[in-house]
Amino acid sequence: MGNKAFIFDLDDTLYKERDYRASGYRIIARCFAAACGMSPEQLYYEMMADPTQAFERVMDLAAKYGVSVSIDTQLSVYRSQLPDIAIDDNTCAVLEELRRRGYLLGIITDGRPVGQLNKLAALQVTRFFDPEYVIPTALFNTDKTEETPFAMMEARMEGVCSFTYVGDNPFKDFHYPNLRGWDTVMLADPEGVNIHHQRLEEYPRDFRPKRIIHSLSELL
């Protein structure tokens, strides 16, 4: 099967982005709990009560004690974290089985370079992916709204004749793979917990996946 490859998105495909957010909020809570007059556990609870306003909540709580904790300061901590995230057992089993069957595996992921590299390190992706086939697009001044990273992967996987891209975000995960003749598979988010919505009816046909799965085990 060495002439066939599965290429994966990272966030909300190989792990849940909400776990990354929770990890970052826990670190922020540990850093700034004293400034807010709380324990780290109490501050984390305050942040998770409304995750969309978490940084503002920390800023306001600290201000009551005369301490300035800006949103930019919190973002710096959040974005530089080595996150407490993991690839779950089911996903590990799928990746191991795909490798056992001889498929080549790769990752194409968007996002800030430090953040994405820290995620890749925390997830220990080299257990399943050759580093040559892991493309954090920001390192190459591109992203998945351009054709470049997909063409790069094809060039790196010379000799592969069949590519499948597995992702979650119809805004940018499937358009160029579709145009390049790849198979495209969307991992469904029926609970609506992902960062990006999956309302396919809002996208042109060439932005939509060719297949939809509800578990990565369906790839097998």
C-alpha cells in the first residue's frame, strides 16, 4: 500500500481543540490565580464559566486587586504552552493499523508556528508520522487556503498515486485536495464542539468532502 497515503488535519481531527483550550486556561489560572485572589482551581472555574470571555474575566478579577494582567500577557502564556493534550486510544489504534497495512501517513496543519509545533510535540506524532511528512504550513508562509501545502506533500511523497485528506473544516480542508484529485473525508462533529462549524450547505460543492465519517475507525 506504499503508493497510497492518508493525510490528516491536526486540530479537531487527531485530537479535540477544546482540550488545548482547557490546557491553556489551566496554565493561565496557575500563573495568575494569586493576582486574582483565588486558587488556580477557582480561577479556572471562573474562566470556563464563559470560555469566550475567559481572558477578560482574568483581567477584571486581577484589576480588583490593583494588578494589571492584560489580554496580550495571557495570550502570550496561552500560545507558548506545551499543552496537556493526547491522541485518544481509538485514534492511536487507527493510525497504528493504517501503518501496519502499509499506508503512508502525513499531517498538514495550519496555525501559529510555536503553537502547532508544541501541539505536535505534546501529541508525540512521530510515533505514527515520518517528520518529513508533517507540514506545519506557517513554517512555509502558506496555509490550507492555498494549494501550496498539498503540492508540497505530493512532492515529498514521490511515487504515491492515491491521496486521502481527512479533516474537519470545510472552509479550507477539502477545496484544494478536491481540485488535485484527492479523496476527501470529513470527521463529523455532531455535538457541535469543534472550533469551526460544518454547515456544508453554506459552501460550494468543491469545498465539501466526498465522504463523511463519524469515527476515524471508519477509515479502516
